[in-house]
Amino acid sequence: MIDKAVRDKYTVVIGLEVHAQLLTKSKMYAPDINEYGSMPNTNISVITLGHPGTLPKTNKKAVEYAIKMGLACNSHITRENIFDRKNYFYPDLPKGYQVTQDKTPICQGGFITIKTKEGKPHQIHLNRIHMEEDAGKSIHLEGETDTLVDFNRAGVPLIEIVTEPDLRSSDEAYAFLTEVRRLVRYLEICDGNMEEGSMRCDANISVMLHDAEQFGKKVEVKNMNSIRNVQRAIEHEVERQIFEIENGNEIISETRTFDAATGTTAGMRTKEELNDYRYFPEPDLSPLIVSDEWLERLQAEMPSLPQELYERFLNELKLPEYDAEVLTDTKEIALYFEELCKHTKNYKSASNWVMGPVKSHLNELTLHIDDFPIKPWQLADLIGLVDEGKISHTVASQKVYPILLAHPEKTPLKIAEENNLIQDSSEDSIQPIIDEVLANNPAKVQEYRSGKKGLLGMFMGEVMKKSKGKADPKLANQLLRETLEN
């Protein structure tokens, strides 16, 4: 472990390369099905395998998904796109090259806004977002010396999101990846599942002394299957590089792999330079032109994004920052809450219900919000019953809500009426109960009047017990205080 004083001498510089598999039905340049979990080598064809005489064709839907990500990231959309061949030889690359974009990425520049640990917004600038095809998957079975290769993933459409070296800590990297995952899920272009490999991240990490004018030599770390593991890999690599420099050793620019079990990185190979890939234009694909009409249509189709909804919940609905963050964490919850707010003006109560009972129910049963039995208007009706004083919040949450979950064909009002839960808001019926409770407890009344105001809770409990929970708590409390004081 590096001493804090030593570590504080250095600035950490991080750039991320995030690959996101696109949720298209077919592959990037072939009609083969794009599906995770199929039997090995079943989603392939002569086009995916690059047989002589075959010709690729660009997947239009994949291009649209890439453009939408660029629009979400405030990027400039390239109007004339050229595809390129990136040449390298590896067992899981059937053609011996990867079709990608080198000089004309579909999206240039832009930024993604994250929140720092202090809660302040911070823009992470992007260098580019480009389209390419995925490679196959090499499989190494324990105890076996042979490598198995599954080409189902070969040709699956990807976007690669490349940041500028703007990140300065593992926490910022964690926040950035969380925001990327949230964006692709809101756009419905990628499921963001790092465990299944549909979103992957390579981290370029270097350290330099605070007064240095040049970045240190960067090391690329691969093979991280969760956002938390990216954070762990960066932490380890920063410690390792500082240790090497402090001991007079030189940092080698290399590619390293991360071992999640030990939390350490290990060298794989020296870092390739771009010219090692021998890029050249893909001769079998025509230039791709993004017209004004096409771009305008895609802009019109853009959904509300997390930041927009966050600002709206904060400024228009006057919710606390915490509520706005939780409610916009997933698109499905945000849309359910939006629909709920069309049927009630008590936005804070609506927020509490969604963040509490609704999310708890979904988490307990691992349900999607689409499978939640209570419609937004029904939940709004339940909130209305409480606001109108017809039932208490306790009765709403502990009695009406569970029945509504089991019988969503009923209205909250009908459930409350059928179960005799409508509370009594009449002074004429509550006052006699209060008088009876106080008459039965003269000693306690005397103690209260002598200064033991904490006994009010005991009296309230007795009143609610005698009314079988049907007395309006607010009115009962008011009448009880008045009676005791007088």
C-alpha cells in the first residue's frame, strides 16, 4: 500500500474505451441473428466468416443507434462515413481484420456529465464514438491446453465510446460508466450488461507528478466484467505505477489483464501502436451518407434522457435531489413516476410510494415495472384517499396496498369500503371516545397536566384502539390536546 503522502504527489490520468453491443436483430454487416446465449457457432454464415466472394452490407438500425448515442452525448454527427479494415490476426477474428471506422467516426467530440463525490456536475469529454463489429470469443477450459472458439459474437454491431484523458480517479471512472450504462438503457440501444459482455470497458491509466508537463506512459487494462472491477483495476494499477516510479523503475506501455479474484493486473503484451493495425478503407462497403432528413427524424425520435427528467423532477415537481436521482436511475421507473404524476399533484407522496413500496415489491419478486399489477392511476387514487383524509397513510400502506396488489381489478376506495377502513373524521363521534379514555385514566391525566407531556402518545394509542383505527389521527390528536389542556 502506497503511503498517502507519496500518492498525493501524483496526478492520475485515465481515459476509457467503452464497447457497447447494439440491440439489433442481425449483425453489423451480415444477416446472421444477433442473439446472446445460442449454441456455439450457430449464428454464423459465409459473410461473418469472410469467405471469398461474399459482400458485407451495413445494418441501418445499428447506424441509427450509434447516431442516437451521439445525440445524447452532444456529439457532432459525421455526414459522410467511410468504413475501414483494422488488420490483426487472432483466433477469434475469422476474417483476419475487423471492419471499423478510423478517420471518420460516426460521432465526434461531445461529453457526458457525471457527478463528483461532492455532488458537483463534471463534464467528461469524448474524443469519438465509432461503429465496428465485434470479434468472436475464445474459450479456455480448465485443464485443457486447446483453445475453443465461438464465432457467434463475430460481427455483432458495436459502438466504441472513447473519452479524452479527462478522468482523474477511479470514482470518476465508476460514475462515468454508470452514466453510460444508464444512457444506453434509456435509448434502448444496449442492455448494458457487463457480466454478459454486452458492455465492456478498457481503461488507459497513467500517473504523473503534479508539476509534470507531460502525461506518464499509459497502460491499458482489459478483461473487466463489472463497473466495480473497473474501479478496482484502476486503483491497483495506480498503486503499482506509483510504486514502480518511486523505486526508480520505468513504466512499460503495455496491455495488462485484470484478475478479479486477486484484484491485481498482469502484463499480456506490449501496447500496439495504431500503425501496427495497417488501417485502410474497406473496399466492399460504400460511403455512408447521413442526410438532413434522416438526422432530423432521429432527433425527433429521441426519448427524454436522465438529465432532462432529473431537472424536471427537481425544478418543476420540486422534489429533493435524492428523490430525483433515485427516480431517474432507470427509465422504466422514471416513466411510471411521470405517468403517476399525471393523476396526482402530491408529487412528494408519489415519489415516496414509488421509491418505497413499489420498488421494494419489484426487488423482492425480481419483477419488471411492466409486470407491476397496480396502474399509476390506481396508486394516484390511493394517494388521494390519504390526502382527502378518508384513510390514514398507515392504513393505506399496511392494509389497502397489499389487497390492491392481490386484487388490482378493484379500486382503492372499494377495498377501503369493503374492509371497513374509511376513517371517521367527525368531531361528534371522536370526542366521546376521547372523553371515555380520559375518564378511565384519571391518574395519567393528572400526570400529563403536571408536565408529563409524553403521555400524549399513550392517550392517542388508546383512542385509536377504541375507534378500531378508524379515527382521523390528525383530528383526534387535536381534540385530545384541547381536552387535556382544558
